[in-house]
Amino acid sequence: MFLVIRVRGTTGVIKNIADTLDMLRLNRISHAVLVEENPSYEGMLQKAKDYITWGEIDAETLAAIIAKRGRLPGNVKVTDEYVAENSDYSNIQELAEALIKSDVKLADVGIKPVFRLHPPRKGYEDIRLSVKEGGSLGYRGEEIKDLAKRML
């Protein structure tokens, strides 16, 4: 399971890349989504790599994101009580572990698929360079957890 975060804005985006970002539901800067690891999503991530960053997320970080930034329709926060009533899981931590294993999807529980995060504390490294060049764009692997924690 990948956590994908939009880093750059909409100015000057080529149309087919903008369409890819729309399909990923990344319409604004600092929005994040969860995507599965399969060839079609990986192709979309490669196509939009100059505007997003992504990496593998663990259950602990995902649980923190859902608890802090997860929303239900009507902009209502997700709570352990809601998860227990509306799913087979007793709390957010168990739901996060099931999401990582791809046993369940956010839509099955009724949680909105987009997480609206804050800009990161201490800022991005550089929004025009890839992670390999010392920037913020592209695939960052396990380091996505650090960025996500700075954005909660």
C-alpha cells in the first residue's frame, strides 16, 4: 500500500498529467491518498512523478493519519466508536492493519478517500527536484512516514 502526497500545484501542468492527478484524486497541494501496489497505479505514479511523492506506509502511521485527518461525509472526524459500529474492526489501529493487507478499502467503511494534510513542518526540501537529488518529488520508500508525520 502506497501513501501518495501531492507536492506541487496546478500551474503549467500538461493535460494528460493533470488527468492522471484527477484520477488519483489529488486535486490540491498537501492532499494524500492510499493506492494499492499494482502495475496500473505504478504507471500512474510514474507519469505524475514530477508533482507527487509516494512510498510504502506502515499500519502505525496510517492509523495516526486516519485518526487525525480521516473524515466522514459531512466533515465528521473518524473515531474508534464509528469504526467499531460500521466495520468488522474494533478500532482504528485494526482497520489500518487491514487496509495495509488490502483486506478492506476506505470506501467500505465510509471514510473519504482523500486526507487533507497540513504543509510539512520545516517545509519541503525542494519541490522541483527528486528525492534522489535532495528534493521532495518521486518515490521515497519508507521515508514517506517521516513526511506524513510532519504533515499531521
